[in-house]
Amino acid sequence: MRQIIQRTVDQVGSVVLGKETQIKLAIACLLSEGHLLIEDMPGMGKTTLAHALAKVFNLSYNRIQFTSDILPADIIGAPIFDKDQGTFVFHEGPIFNQLILADEINRTTPKSQSALLQAMEERQVTVEGEARTLPEPFFVIATQNPSNQAGTFPLPESQLDRFLMRIELGYPDPIAERILLQDQDRRVLIGTLETAINLLELKELQQACKGVKVSEALLDYIQRIIAYTRETAEFTHGLSPRGAMALLASAKSWAFMHDREFVVPEDVQAVLPSVVEHRLREASDFWDHVGTALAQRLLNNVDVIG
Amino acid sequence: MYQIPRNALALMLVSIALVILSHVMRLPIWVTLMCIGCCAWRVMVFHGRWSFPGRWVKAFFVFGSFLGVGFGYGTLLGLEPWVGMLVIALVLKLLEMHRKQDAYTVVVLAYFVALTEFLFEQSIPYTIYMYVTITVITSALIGLNQAEVSPKAAFIKASVMLAQAIPMMILLFVLFPRIGPLWTVPVQSNVAKTGVTDSMSPGNIAELVQSDALAFRATFEGEVPAYSQLYWRGLVLSYFNKGHQSWTQERPGLYGRTLQGKNDVAAWKDNMEYLGDPVKYSVIMEPTNQNWVFSLTLPEMTEQERLGLVRDFRFYSFQEIRARFQYELTSYLDYRTDVELTDFWRHRYTLLPEDDNPRTRALGETLRADSISDDDYLSQVLRHFMAEGFAYTLKPPMLEGNTIDQFLFETKRGFCEHFAGSFVYLMRAGGVPARVVVGYQGGEFNRRGNYVAVRQFDAHAWAEVWMEGQGWIRVDPTAVVAPQRIQEGLEFAVEGEEFLADVGLSPMKFRSTLWITELRLQFSALNHYWDAWVVGYSPTMQMELLNRYLGKIDRKTMGMYLLGGFFTIFALVALFLLMKRSSRKLAPVEKEYLRYCQYLAGQGLARAVGEGPIDYGRRVASARPDLAPGINAVTNAYVRLNFAEDRPGEPELLRKAYRNLRIRSFA
């Protein structure tokens, strides 16, 4: 099992250079059956990462470019009249794929955003009163530009909460960047990637992640973290129970990926910033959703030992 | 554009209202109206109906109110105009609250204006009021920083914060070195204070006794003398002014030297003979804006600052008493003074204006001719007061012209000043040296505080007569006419007339209702302690107190105690926090692991609060490669025991690993 995971990490890492932590987090997210939000400037390799993941995991892939005029039907699909049969036939939209890259999700209007987000939560869409199940597995990687850029509709807290993790890619380090400049085009490289894992194996891995052991002491630690966000004045609001579950699920996957049958506090700490930053807001901060400093405070101030 | 949080603005307006309310009696009415106007304007700005005032409007307000204060008070110097300016600045700043910093400025100003209240009032009710005000201001500050906190929650939080500050406050109050003021600000004195004045004409004192205001409190060491012995001498009036028909003080130049300090020398110092037992007492006087202080005869010289003993055996303060003033004296109720009287003084004390009150003079001469000695003459005069149908009343008729003649022969109804004034006049007409003394007589004894409270309605005038071989003796003609006044007090002497008719609702009117009296006495005793120990806590008193409880002390040791006190408080807080922390129940494995952490902390490798065991183990192992195997063993054992199973396992494995680590580190 461990070899499979290592292989996927290596494969993706050969295209997305110098971002091993982010790749691991993205895979952990996938293993936890959660959705991923990547927030960064344009041109940082968000698409490349998504595309590489699809290829390595052998998932059907589609990309939805969100613009300010996109409509829900453009995402979900719409019934179209078939002249030959004389009936309306439903044409599936791009959402009927296993891995969706929802690019620049905060550039579109709340109406279209919510169409996607509802699909993410329920894993089905309802068109004309008929529920249509989305493929299994269903994994959304959404990207967004930093919310203070012009022409953005920031996602509300309720929708941010649907994403298991939010990561930033950041600039590559100089060595990685040198290779990037010397090497071939990324798109070509993605084509050369090998599938490292099949659907069945992915299912097994996801099941195995759920089976990772969690001790009372660790649950205490997680609850202390949750309580800290709820009791300390510097947070506008505490973490929701969904946030707590997200933290636990991610930590389990992380532990599994690191070849442990049980979760240790370090696993929680490794995934904590990605899981909580977009769910927290500083009390004195009305505009930005960036909880980076807050996550750091949680790491520093909540005692690992009872 | 900064929009102040709604709750913060509401709390801010309430605190400004509270702050200004305490000053409102001293402020011109237009300032109060301006305050209300500015607050209303700010509310309208908040609702977006009005805009902030423009630059010219603000300039107009500032200079206009500057001039207004100058004209309103007649001066720009002095405390009241300054406080007025400060209040105006506070409310105008409300209209300039564009940014968060401005809001902070308003809060700080509010604190400052609240503080100035203590320049005028230091009583218990005001202190409680100020405490509440400060709490509200603090909650406004909280509201400013935490916009989503409700006003009630902010107030509760502020109360808790202030309550927590009380130990520190007491410590600072008691121990912080007290320094005299570096500068003083004149408190405007046009506010009339009631009290005895330095000239006495019929009607003066009768007016004064309409007030129940406190004059002073005297605490006795030991037994309090009998009521009829409590003659508080304030002023001696020995010159009759014909034009005003009033008794006034002797020209100060005639008296010669005023004694200051026990070792001061003056020729007349030997004219005082102390007999009997001393009576020790301490007096806290309310401000009078006058120089005279009150003492029982005959006071002994004192080292008290500011006080001097005048030729007529009473004390005088070199500075006007503008604030509550405390002094300690020893008096001898049995005494002899001026056994010998020089011809000059005999002349001065029998001096009467020419062609004045002829009927009184004639009466004096007749009675003198009938009597065999000065003593006899005195008794004859007193008998005259007793026999001729004189009455003691709070509402004496108005007198005009030769007032003494009019009183003695026509109206015959008067108050103490009528009796004392006419009696001295009559004695002088018969050639006997006599003078009027003004002060207070009696006072209410408070058993709880063992002090006597003397109020304005205890004001009294009596006489002193010089007798050959006896010196000056006290004669109180009022005692002859209305003995109850001297033995029990005014309200018993004027039965049938309404006591304190001009005062509204006063607890003093209900002296016969037991529980009101009880309550009043309790509160009064509390006030007394407050004045004596809190308001009157002066540099000298601080030194005395600290010397008594902490031994010989100087500024340096005082600072040490202060620091010590600080650290004690901090240590207690820290201890409390620690107790709270360790109250969580730890599994044996965790306890054992913490022991290991503590051991490593002793080696200079403490675990950070948020550091997980594996990270910690890695860090420590790289810092101490010699211990690395042992540390890894402990870490593995701990992680396995604490996290691998649902419930923490038995700590044996961990204990063993830890022991091995210790043994290895010794080797």
C-alpha cells in the first residue's frame, strides 16, 4: 500500500516540482474523500497539479473555467430537444466526471458557485426533478485567486466549509524553478505520466484510511483545539463540528500515508493549517479569510499533552 | 471611513453622560446644553442623517466656547474654568471621531474628566459613583475593541477587570510614596461656605443655625467632656462697631506676636496657667475658606503645621482652610488666664463708642452703683436677664438703630448673639472688661466612632468677663435664659418653633425617630473613618502607619515593599492559573511522560507547549546525540502507549525506557 502512495507522490512530483507537501496534502484530501481548494496567484501550477493527479489516479477529468457569465446549466448540463426521438434528452455537463478542476471559482456569481458546491456536498445533481448521481469517486479541486483581487466574489464561510482543505502552492524554490525552465512543457510531461493506481485500489486506500486507529488521548487533543477556537476572543467564531471531523479525517489519511496504523499529534499538526485556515477568521478582521496566524496560534498554544 | 461600533458608541455616550453629570452643578447651563447637543449630533451622524461639522463650524465652537468659559467664570485661571474647558473638549471630540484613534482619545479624555471630579469631592457616595463611571468607561473601551460584545457583557467584563485591579489599587494607595503637590490650582472661592464670620450683629447666627451642614468632627482620646463643657472657641470679638452695631475682632496689630511651635517665645505666654487634667482630641474640619479653627479652652501649644496661637488664646491657621483640614490639640478645661490685666488692655476691653445705646449705658451705670463689687455686678446683670422676661427664639424681630437698647428694653426676644452682645455691652457699661466669643457649642456624640460631630446649627456666641484675681471667666447669658440650649442642644431649647425650617428633607429633623438616628449615626461614623483614613491619608500619616506596622522605614524600603507586594500579587495570579491548568486529570502514561519532559527541561531542553512527542524527541535527540537511543526509546514507548490503542496502556514500558535514559545519562 505504502508503495502505491509513494508512487503517486513521485509521479505527480515529477511534474509539479518542489511541492511535495502540497502534493501529499492533496492526496490526503483525495483519500479522505474531501474536496480541495487551492488559493494562489495565476500561473502557480494549480491546473498542472489537478491534471497530474487525474492522470496518476486514472480519473476522468474535466475542467470548468468559471467566468462571471457562466450559468448553472453550463456546469450541470441541460435537457436538449432531440429532433429524431422527439423528446428532451439530458446532456451531461462537465460536472459528470470523477475529477473536476473548477478554475477561478471566485470569479463567477454566487448562483453558479452554489450549483457546484451543492453537487460537491450531495454528490448528486437534480435536473428537472430527476436526481442524477455523480460518478464515484467524485473529487473537486477548485482554485481561486486571492480574494482581494478585482472582479472576485468571495466564497461565503458556509461554502468554504465544504472544502476539506485549502492549500497554497507558493513560488517554487530556485532549483525547482531552474529545472522548470530547462525542462519540457508541463503539458507534454503530463501526457507521459503513468497511471499509478486503479479505481479499486483507490477505494481500498480510502477504506484503509478510515480504519486508522484514533486514541482517546488524540481525540482529547483535537477537542482541545476545537475548544480553543471557541473560547478565545480572537476568533470570530469557533470551528464547526464538520471542521472537527474534517481535521480528524485528514489526520487519519496523513497518518496512513506515513505508514502508521494510528494517529499521532504530529499528523494533526501537519494537516491543521490546511484544514482550519479557511474556516477561521480573526475577530478584528472583517475582510480577509486568511487564518494563517490563527492556525499558527493553535499549533503553539494548545498543549499536546492533556 | 471608520464607523464606530454601535455598542461602543452607546456605552461611550452613557459614560460621557455619567462623567458630566457629576460636574453639572459646577458647569454653566450653556455648557450642559452644548454637551447634550453634541451627543445628539453624534447620534445623528451615526444614523447617517447629519454629517460631521465642517472645519469652520468646529473652529467657531472651539473659540466660542473658549470665550464663553472666560466670560462665564470671569476668569480662565482656576480649576472650574479648566474643568469646563475639558468637558467642552470631550464633547467636541465626539464630533471629530473620524478614526479609531479619535475614539480612543475620547475614552481617555472621559477617564481624565472623571478623575477631575475628585478635585472637588471625595466623599463615599461620590467615590462609589466614580467607580461605576470608570466601569462604564472601561466597558466602552471594551466595546471599541470587541465590536460584537453586547453592552451588558462588556459591562460585566469591565467590572471583573476593575475588581481584579482592586488589590493592586489598595497596595498602591497604601505603599506608593506620597509626595506633596508640585503645583496647586486655585479652587474658585466665590462659592459661599457657611460658617461663623468675623463680625457679629443681631441675626447673624440665627441665620446660620438654619443649616445642618457639618462644621467639624472631633475625636476624643478617652472620655468626652460633658455637653455643657463643649465650648468650641473660634473667634474673639472685642470691638463694638457703632456704625454697623456689630461686634468685630480687635485690630490684629495690638495683639503682638502669634505663637508658632512649642518653643516659640512671647511675653504673654506666661499668662496661661493650665490646671486639672488634659483633654486630647483631633479635629477634622470642613473647608470654610477662612482662617480660624476651633478649640476647647484652654488649648496647649502644638507643633501642628499651619497653626498659631493668638494672644486671646485661640488658634489661627496661617492659610485659609480650603480643603478638609485635620489637626490635633490638647486642652485643659480648668485654667487661669491673664490674672493681671494691664491698664491698656483694661481700657480696650471696656471701650464703648460715645453717644450710643444710651439706655443700656444708663442701666449699666445704675446697676453698677447698686453693686458692691464686679462679682456682684455680674450677678445683678444676669439676674436682670432672668427677671425681665427675656425669651430665646430662632426668629428674633428685626432691630434698627441702637440695636442693643432696642433688644434690652423693647423686643426682649433674641438668639444667642443678642444675649452675648448686649451682655458684653452691659458689662463694659459698668466698667468690667468683657468680650464676645463666637464658635460652636455642643455637638452630637457618635458612640460608634467616639467623636463629636458639630454642625452649623450648633453655632453659638457667648461672653468672657475678666475678674480680679480669676482672670477671664466664661459667662454664657444664653444659659441663664435657655439652659436647655447649653445642656442638651438647640432643638430642645426652641421647642414649639420649627427646627431647621428652611432646610428641606434632612435626617437631622428626625432626631427623635430612633432608627433614622441610628442609621444616620452609622453612616456618619463610616464617613468619619473615610475622612480620617482615606481622604486624610497624607504623607506624614503614611509614614506613621508604615513605621508602626513595618518598623523603621524610608523611601527605599518602601519601594522594596511595593515591589514585593506586586510580585506577591503576580505570584498569586500565576499560582491560580497553574492550579487551573493542572486540575485536568492525566493518565499515568502522560504523567510519566511529563516527568521525562521535566527532566529534559532541567537539561535546558524544555518542550514547547504545542510540540508533539515525535517532533520533540527528534529535536532533543539531535541536540543530545549521546542520549538519542534512550530518547527514541522513550518517545516510541510513549507514542505507542498513548496513541496506538483506544485507551492509554500501562506505563511500565515507558517507565523502564525512562529509567534507562536516566541511567545512561549518569554514565
